Amino acid sequence: MRIFIRTVGILMIIAAVMLFFWQDIREYFTDQVNDRLITAYQDGDDDVKLNPLETFVTGAEQEAAGINIGDDMAGVLEIESADILEPVYKGPLTEEKLRNGVSFLEESDHLDMQNIPIAGHRVEGAGIRFNYIDRASVGDTINFITRDETRVYKITEMFEVAPSEVGVLDQTEGAVQELTLITCEEYNPETLLFDKRLIVKAELVE
């Protein structure tokens, strides 16, 4: 009986420690998976397999445990000032893709558009996806890295809009190419929804 009680006590302590450090654990595993995805992408590989522990901790869907980089990834988004280095997935936007990185909105979105929309979650308490995007400032650099090139953009605006304000996605013929980064802002505990969207605009400089 004593052995059983001690075993239960140890398991409860381990569970409490894991709960306390859960977001740190999640951030660590997510960074490890991101590094493997990005390295494989840059090396020209097509597949990265995730083990069951990685899928559990990072929140990746089981169907995404074998990610086909060649089919699904459009590149890598880097914002050094906001500690962001994330895989960018081709559209259409799905919850599965948002669990594994950030994503174009529509299936037809591509890198030759004038206004390239990219959406990402903010993961409370963990420095992954777009959680630290508000650490960036106007004038900071964003790199969009593909297998062929690195495009450099400079942040020109950061502002909030209502979820219904979709004019930020408009294409302007003849204008400088830009990124439009989109994430949630101002969580409302009464409605369990986010009342605002944070928009980051960045224009191509090279």
C-alpha cells in the first residue's frame, strides 16, 4: 500500500511540474520541430516525420505527423525582432496548418501577388507562431525565405481592425508588393472570441 501511495504521489508531482512548465515544454518541442521542417525545406527534402510525443506536445494533428514539405510549404517567415521563424504553408488556411506554422489564406494565394496575406495564431504563454509579433516595430525587417531566394520586406504599419474589415487584403495594381500578416487580438472571455485582428503591413525592399 505504501508503494502505491508513493507512486501516486510521485506521479502527481510530475503532473504538477508538467502543468506548471507546459508552455515552456510546448515552446521547446515546437522550436525543435520547426528547425527540422525548415532545415528539410532548405535541403530540398519533402518529408518530415513527427513522433507521437511531438504531435501530442505541439498540438499537430495526427494527419500532419508526416508533413509533405514539397506540396505544403511555401517558404519560411523570419522576423528577428519578434523572435519569429515559422514555416509558411500554402492555402487554403486550415486549423491543421495553423497548428504547424502560419499559412496563406486561399488556395490561389502565391508569392507573385501584390498583397500576400499570411495568418497565424497567437499561442498564449508560448513564444511560437505569431505570439510575439507585437514586439516588432515599424521599420523592422521581415525575410521570406524560399528554396530559390530570400525576399526582404520592411514593416510600414501595425494596426488593429475588426474581424469584418477585410479591405486590408485588397490587391492594388501597380503598387509595391507587400506582406499582410494577420493574427488575433483582444480576447473576450465573455464571448470566447477575439474582438480584433492585429495587422502588420510590410513592403518589399529587395
